[in-house]
Amino acid sequence: MLESIHNKDEQILANWNRFILSRILEPNVVRPEIAASWDRCYTAGVDPYDGVGHRVLHPVELKKLLAEKKTIIEIAKPFMDNLYNFVAGSGFIVLLTDEEGYVMETMGDPDVLEQAAALRFFQGANWTEQEVGTNAIGTAIALKRPLQVSGAEHYCQKHHAWTCSAAPVCNPHGRMIGILNLSGPSRGTHLHTLGMVVAAGAAITAQMTIQSQNHELTVTNSRLTNIFNTMSEGLIMVDRLGIIQELNPVAHKILGADRELLGTMVEKIFGKESSWTRKIINNKQSYSDLEIMVETKRGLIHCLVSGEPIIDEMGLVTGGVILLQPIQQVRKLVNRFSGNYSTLKFNDIVGESKEIRDAVHTATLAANSKINVLLEGESGVGKEIFAQAIHNHGATADGPFVAINCGIIPRELVGSELFGYEDGAFTGAKRGGKPGKFEMADGGTLFLDEIGDMTMDEQIALLRVLQERKVVRIGGDKVITVDVRVICATNKNLLEAVEKGTFRNDLYYRLNVVRIVIPPLRDRGEDTIMLFRYFLDRISRERDWHYELDPEVILQLRRYHWPGNVRELHNIAERVVSLAEGPRISLVHLPAELLKSSVQRAEAAKQSLPLSDKIVTSWQLSRKQAEEAERKLIINTLARQEGNISRSAQEIGIARSTLYRKMRQYTIDG
């Protein structure tokens, strides 16, 4: 056997000499992976008579590398110790390199380490094929698998006295992050040496995986703890007997308890009648969003409760998790995403007229308390803007702003909308019931628009809620306390409705603590122009234009009687921005009905005054301006319609015969 091995070594050495001299190899003598490595080294220009590592890290670079690889070094050291204990005194050394072949850790007999140092086989040196030719470390890196290189299989002659066995070390994701190597005298070559290295490398990889998993468990546990402590819902954990094991801070706050509930039965919180608390344990049944009233030190708390069993790998229930959400918290979330909040403030009410400033001043004073407010005014004057501004300026600003138009909801549904209903309260009732607007507005403001359209029965129910501050859903018997500020609005004269008997006297005076009359736009003077410019600027920000108004446009806006008030003015501003092709706004951009109404009003004013050849009155001046504006409108429309009389008359909003007559009146050529 020894003679056979010796002959094999002689054949490999002879092939090495032949390859170095002529790059020729005898078939089936040198292993294919060794032959391929020799070829790579020859191509890379490695000196076969050198073999000393020339690329060595600077001490600063080595310190940085060791710091970066601290984890793998600390894990590998015990396994390197065990490996060395097997070969101690036999001339072998154990090394650990990084994935680029830099030696990070060595251990072995001092005299052998000294011999290795002569080849710069020490900490910080690079042992890739490109640096020192074929060797177990460098070739294992190239092949990414375990390898043993002995005697003349090394490309560099100075290594022929060595045998080396190396195996990759991988991270938990399978990526190679280092090489474990065992090197010694070539006479000590044994196949089991490679097996030992492979086993040690696999053990290091396994230990890294365990450590990584432990780290992930620690991180996961930390995250779960953070979630447990910071989640917005109250969380109660119970064991398989229903004994409370833990409560998070929110649950402590909701229940008004510290840690005295730990170790007690869950029924202590929810009562013996609450059989649903046992469903998660006894029946493995989860449940969600059950409405309950919880008795606490601070009184009854209206909550939603959900429960989920905890089941182990054997299918056995080991406990359960119960979630508590105060109804008020749920309502805030629903209000946030359903539009039940307000953004408008008193600064958003544009105007300098005395009438609007007086209304704003009264509203500002009323906002400082939670008294009921009655807003009166024509349709479109901005009653909801006032309501939102009062809400945002007062003590309820942090609460929801819930609006309901009593005039557009079918009368038979107003009660269910205001007060809510229970499951099955009436045909068509939503499954599970539905909270009413009073509940949704708890802690904030309820805005009742068109309050004058409520039936007498609904008025009685509303009066009772305003007096008692309590709500009972339709079809239910549970009393729910609400803290709501009520702001009402109407375009009717409620006092006249009271006198006619269509509106309750006691409800009127309950609502009419502060009455604010919002003036119509026609009574606000120059506010019309100010508002129009404000709307133009706000609507046209994307175009980055500053619009200029022709004098005729300003005249028409002042003259118009604005039956739709501010809402109509805003709509016209949107129309103007949509039609304008430049920053100049002229009569052609205004709707025909506005111009027609202005001319008719001027004509009516003319007929109501006596004729005079000597006095030029203000209305006559306005009439001349109106006629000039109408003349420009006709000229511009004819030009845009390329002289087509039918289309021009249709755009202006008058008959063809009327257009012909006015063209003759203003001497406009057709």
C-alpha cells in the first residue's frame, strides 16, 4: 500500500515537472480538479517556484476584517480547538479564512506555525490560487466545495511538503462566508483528515444557523413585546383555564386596573353571564366585534370585544387572546375615513362687509362654549362652513364632526339615522345593527342641516336626547350616554313654524340658545368681488395664473342678484377657470343667464323711473354700461361661432329673432 502511494506521488511529481516545463499532462494521473487549477495558475502567471504569500493586509485593514467577521470567528474557535486536539503534536495547524482567502485565525504547534510563517501562511495573508497557486484554501474557494491537496498537487514547489484539507463554511442562507483548513506534513496525508474538516465546517455552519435563529427569535419576541405594549387595542391573555396571565397598558387603562387582575378568572372582568369568553377555550371558537358594557372603577365602558384561541401543534387549546376597543375609539377611526371630520375655520370665511363680520363675531363667541347654535340663512350662504368653523374653534375640535341633512333623508329613516338601531329592529335593518349619528358624534359636534324638515315625532325624540344626553337605539334597551354639541341650520323661519304649529316650541328654544343669521350674498356689497377673486385664485393654482377681470365682468357680478348665494358664485368661478384660455376674464366667459338677468333687471329699473332729458341718473349709466357689455358679448359670440346666427343665439340663450333685433340695435353686421 505504501509503495503504491509512493508511486502515485512520484507520478504526480513527474506530471508537475512536465506541466511546468511544457504545459503537458499525462492522462489519468492528476485529478481533473487539480489539473484545472494548475491551468488557471499557469494562465494567471503564478510563479511555481515561489509560493510565498505576497498580499498581506495592513494592520488597520486586518483589524477591520476581524471586527466584521467577529461572529464567525467566535463560533468557529471552539470547533477549531476540538479539531486541533485530534492532531496536536503531529505537525498540523488549523486555520480559518474569510471567503476571499484572507487568514483570520490560526492555531497549532509553535514550531509548525513558525514553518508556516516562512511561507507567510499567517493571519492577514491571502491564500487564493492567484496568489500562491493550487492549495486547499484557494481551490476550495474557486470550486466552492471541500477539497484535499497533497504534495506535488500544489502548484508551487515550496508547498510540496504539505498536505491541506479545506471545507467551506456557510451562513444560514447557504452563502459561503469562510474556509476551515487543516494543514500539515504531506507524509500525514489521510482521507479521514478531509472528513474531519468537513464535519467541523458543517458544525460551524449549523451553529451559525442556530445562533441566527436565536437572534431572530429574540428580535421577534422584542417586536411582539413592542406590539403588545403599543397597540391601540386593549389586550388580555388568558391560559387554558381562563385565568388572566397578562394585560397590556391599554387594557389596564380601559379597565382602570393595575396588576390586581393578574391571576384572576376572566369572568371577573366580563361577568359570569358572558359565556362568549369561554368559547375561545372550551369550543375553540373565535368571535369578533361584540358590543358589550364593561363594569370598571370608572363606571360602565362601552366596548367592542374580540377573542381568538391559542392552539398548539397538537391541536389543543393552551389559552386565548381577548381584544378590547372602546366604542369611542372605533368611532373616531370610522369618522376619520367616512368624512366625519371638519377642516374649515373662521379664516376660511371670506368677506369684509359688516353683515358677515357681525355673524362671524357672534359665531366666534359661541364657539368658546358647548351651547347649542342655530344657523339661519338662505340656501348656499355657507351655513356648514360656519358650523365647521364653530366646531374647530371650540372645545370639541378634537372630536368628530358629523353632519346629517334632515331634508334629504326619508322621514321614516331620520330616527334610525339619528339614534341607530339594533339587529332585526325593522325590515331591511342592517345585520348587527348600526350606531346612530349621535353615537358617531360622541365627544364632538352633530350638525343637523334643514332641521325644519323634521316630523313632530322626530322632534320629540330629538328633544329627549338633548335634555338627557342619552340614546337608546331603535329596537334596543341599552342606554348609551353621549356627549355631543348640536349645531342646527335651516333656510326657514323656525319662529313662524312654531306659530303655525309645525315645529315644537320647546325644541325651538332648546336649539335657539345662540341664533346666527348668515346674510345672503346680495346684501354683502363688495364681498361678491372679493369672494370671486378668492375662488379664482384657489381653483386655478395648478395653472399658476393670476386672473384679471374686465370692468364689465365686475359690473355684472355686482348687478346680479345671486339667488344661489356663495355656492352659485363658486360654481361660476369654476366655469370661468374651465373656459378661460388665458389670464383675462371677460363677459364671454360668464353664463348667459347671468348676463340676461342683469339686462332684465336694468330694463325693469328703467321702466320704474320717470323720463328726464336733463338728469342722467345712476341707473341710466348702468344701462349704458350693460348695453355696451351686451354688444361685446354678441360680437364675441358671433366671432367664435364664425357668424352662425343659430349657434350664436343658442350659446347666448336667446331666440334667433331677438339676436337679429339686437344686432340691428347695436349696428352689428351679420
